[in-house]
Amino acid sequence: MMNRINIGFFLISIGLLVFLSSCQMGRSNYMSEEQRKELEAAYDSLQANYKMLLTNYEAETDTLPPELQSLYSQMQKMHRDMDVSHRQMMAGNRGRRMQGDNMMAEGMGMHMQGHMTGEWYSQMMGMHDQMARMHQRMGQQNMARMNRRLSDEYGTMRKMVPGLDEPSETPFNEEGDPALLNGKNLYSQNCASCHGSNAKGVSGVFPPLVDSEWVTGDKSIPIRILLHGLQGDIDVQGQTYQGIMPSFKARLSAAEIASILNYLRTRNQGDFSKITQDDVVRVSKDYSNRTRPWTASELQPTIEE
């Protein structure tokens, strides 16, 4: 009788430990109250500086060259989309108390939402950095300084999001089929703001994606760029581009990544093999521990093979 009681107590103890462990795992992806307040304060400061930037642009819109006017318009759209992602992340961290499996699921969901918002921060960093470069070349020091400050603030906020240095999974649907998706629409929604509606880029700012070996070369190259991002100098069509391209791993499924890349490959001259969802999943698994953007020098050997 005593042995049964001891065994029962032992099993209950093990179950309690597993439960507490799962709770800690669920909570580990949450921000502390202090972290949340720091990020909200940083975001309030960024919003105030963003409004000041808009006021300056509104006063000078007529004097901006067409390319910069287009980027200014795209920057506003990106800011709105980023704001939605940011607010969803903050809402998920505000006053949530879950239990058991629900808390585990919530924790994993917040981890993914944090990665999505971090990707948006990186994308906004890149946009404001490039706009600062354009204003610098035009001799508009104040506008360059304001854009650079916003880029720096996004970088600071990105460092505040917990878990971004931890690998994330690529959304995967076993029934996903890139051929059933509209790659052109997905490109317009996710890529056109920087690389243009025609995928020909912005000269000296964002590289073209047509007639580019970075898109048409070995399948793993464009897949890795979309999964993890790209930073630093890159040569395309004899011109050097510098900047930050964010990861899209948390925002796009494996099938969506394949669909976008297949659309771009068909825009190039030549007969290039289709990229499948399985190709994206395989590359994602091969580099599952990757948490930082690629550099051109890391990818170049594969292009030359």
C-alpha cells in the first residue's frame, strides 16, 4: 500500500515538474513588464520623430525627385504595416496569463510575432538608411539626419525584442503548392516597396531583381536571402549597392517564398528550374540555426560553382 502511495506521489511530482517547466517555456518568450515599458517608450519617441519627418516631407514634396517621392510614399505604407505588427506584439505581451497547453501555444505564438515585428523593424531600418543616403547625396543634411535617426531608433527597438537571436521555424503547410499562389501579387505586397513594381530596383539604392544572378543562380541563394536577409555591399549589373535587406522567414510561408522567387525567375531571360516548397523547407533545415543576415561574400562561392 505504501509503495503504491509513494509511486503515485512520484508520478504526481514528475507531472508537476513537467507542467512548471512548460509554463516557464511559455513565459520565456514574453517580455517582462520593464522590457515592455522600455519598448513602448522607445516606440513613442520614434513615432514623435516620424511625425516630425512627415512634416518636413510635406513641406518639400514638390522639390523631391520622382524616385525619392516614390520611396517616401512606400515608406509611409511600410510604416503603417509595421505599426500593425508592433501593436499586435505589444497587445500579446500586455496582461496575458495562460495555463498549461494554452500558455505553451501562446508562448510559441508570441515568439513568432516577435520575429515578424523584428523583421519589420529591420525593413524600416533599411528604408530610412537608404533615404538618408539619397538626401546626403542631394546635400539635404537635415533630412538625411532625421532619416538616419529613425533608422537608429528601429535598430535600438529591435535589440529590445526578446528571442530574435533564437532560430524560428519557416511557416509550412504540407498541402502548400507555390503554383496555386499568385507570385506577382505576393511580390507586390512584400517586395515592390523597395525593388519597384517592375522589379528593376532604384538605381544606387535598391538593386534590381531582373537580370540578376542573385535571383537566377543556384536555388539556395535567393531562398537563403529571403529566409535570413542580406547586409553589406552587393554587386548587381556592375553597380554596387549597400544596405540591409530583412529576413522574411516569419512573414512568408515556404510556399509563398517559392512562389515569389518563381515569379521573379520567370521575369529574367532564360529557362530556370522551378523552386518548390520542399526546396525552401530543405534549405531552411540546412541553415536552421542561422539568425543573422547573409553577406554577399558568404553567398558568392555558391554562385561561382
